[in-house]
Amino acid sequence: MNCLICGTGAIGSWLAYNLASDTMADLTILDFDKVEKRNIQAKTQFYLEQQIGKRKVDALQYNIYTWAGKTIKVINSRIEVKGIPELLKLVFKIDLIADCFDNYQSRKLITTIAKQQNIPCVHIGFSPLMTFAIEWNETYIPPNIQVTWDICQAEGAASFIRMVAGHASIIVQEFMKTNRKISMTGNRFTNRLIE
């Protein structure tokens, strides 16, 4: 199975590592950002201090190969309306999209592309109230809120982010094995499965 992970920040970097460690899936990661000092200081993303300033996709590709022994593909690109034709060429080879973006516009575009191309898509994200949702495209509505906070700065963020990425990885693996789409919502202390 070919899985495209969109966004390699807190959730996306750990989800990619988990899937590379636990599955034989072919992984492709897509992001445009570079590793920043704050990504390293908070210990919420799967990057190293010496990678500050490098493209996230290249740094994550290296880290996954080093730690999990797996080669993954990378796309260093920004998701924009004008870039949809190029992305559509790619998605014909994708069996599953994992949306880990942290902004409305990118989530909306991925939601639209997945629906148009009939590609299963799971969305993983946080709210400012330290809650999370893992939801499939059929019921997902991108939240149209202005992001004014950084989960990486929250108390206990590293553990919370890894927990959510772990749940997301297991849900993705279940889909890969059975095509079963499980959704989940929760916070740091309680989780609720939705089928």
C-alpha cells in the first residue's frame, strides 16, 4: 500500500516514523517547511539539533532510514490551488492519504482532492483545548479557525503528540490490513472510538 503523509510537523513526523517501523507500506512525505530551533527545543518532532535549517522532508527521510532502516520518498512542495494539477499526477499512485497539516487551506485542499479522486483520507489534528481527532474524509469538515497557538509549547506536549501519532498509526495500519475506517476523538486522558 502507498501512503502519502501530508505535513511533517509534530504529528506527521512521528506518524511517518511509526509507520516506517511497523509496516511494509510505501511511504511518501510531503511538506515545504524547514526544521526550526523551536521544533527541536520542544522535543515534539522527530528531528535533531544538527538538522536546523534543513528541509523537513530531507531530515525526516534521513532519520527514518537511520532509525527504522526504511527508505521513504519525499516531496518538498507547498500545497496551493495552483499546485493541484501536479499533486493530482501523484495521487493516482496513492492508496491512502494521512492529512497532518496544521492549517485550514491545506486541509481543505487535501479533503477536496481525496474526495475528487476517491482516495481514502484520514485527518489527524489538535485543538487549542488539548483535544485531538482522527477522522476519515467521509465525515470530515476542515475547521476554519485561525491558528494562534502552538501545541509544541503546551505542557506535556511531547507525550501527548506521540500518543496521538501512535493512535493514528494503529488506525492507519488497521485500514491497511482490513479497509476498516476507525475514527477517534479524545484528550490526554480519555479516548473515544467511532466506527
